[in-house]
Amino acid sequence: MTPSVLGTMIPPRFIDAVLTETGHHSVRRRPLLAWLVVYCLLALALYAQASDGEMLRDLLEGGR
């Protein structure tokens, strides 16, 4: 399993709902959107053996 699989295991609309419910949903465009930060944190926790660059690249290649 790779970090990009997180998007299929945890649907983006679920992340959006949690961010909205907790009042942390992005209101404006930012370099790192709130949903991407959540996936990055999950991937960092689950894939500690991978470098940050590898993890971020895999997440971005998997995309939404």
C-alpha cells in the first residue's frame, strides 16, 4: 500500500466534512489545502519509513 491509496480508503468528501464540522475547512486558496495537509499527516504517521519528499510526491501523483 502506498500513501496515494489513502484517497481511496478515506474519501476526500469525508475529510471535507470533518474539516467543515470542526471549522477548519479552507475558505481561501492556500499553497497547501486543508485536505492535503490531512492526507500528509496521515501518510507521515503511516509511512514513517518513507522520506517526506517521497510521501508528498506519491500523494500528489495519486491526486484527487
